[in-house]
Amino acid sequence: MNLQELNAYAVAGKVDELNLISMEGGIYLLEARMHGAAYPLSDARGQMFHLRSVEHAREVLHSFPKLNFNLVHTLVHDEMCGLGDVEEHLKVPIDLGYSRQG
């Protein structure tokens, strides 16, 4: 899914939540959740859409309708200890920083 497709789904009210996933190295990835499924965002070349920060995400999403928006951190310690796929994450709701009607 690209940014334009995400915007169309958001305008149609189909996006349950939007997650900004914090990765090692100061990289953030954007993921839309719809009907229990995750849809990562891709850039124009079909690669993962990388963001630099929460502020960068706010800039990119400034024209979007209001969405449930979360910052998600994986628990790296559990992964390092060899516990395999751990589904526990630290998920913090954040404000997109605008007061758009809709």
C-alpha cells in the first residue's frame, strides 16, 4: 500500500489504526491496520516507506483525516534472549498534532 492508497482508505473510514513502528537505527516504518490485518506502507519504488521521527510522520500525514495513531516499540530484549516471535510490543497512542475536522 502506498501513501495515496492509505489516504483513500482513511477518507473512506476503513483504517482501524495507524502504527509508527520504531526500529533499531532510528528508522520508523508506517503500518495501517484494517480488519485485523497489517498493511505496511511502501514508497514509490515499492520499498518500505521509511520515516525519520514522529514529527516526520506528522508532516507526511498532515492532510489525512483524524486517525488512531500509535507509536510501537518492539521489545528487543526478548528477541535477543532467543524467545522467538514475541508478540508483545510497547504501543503508545500519540496525537498527529493537528485538529482537522472529519
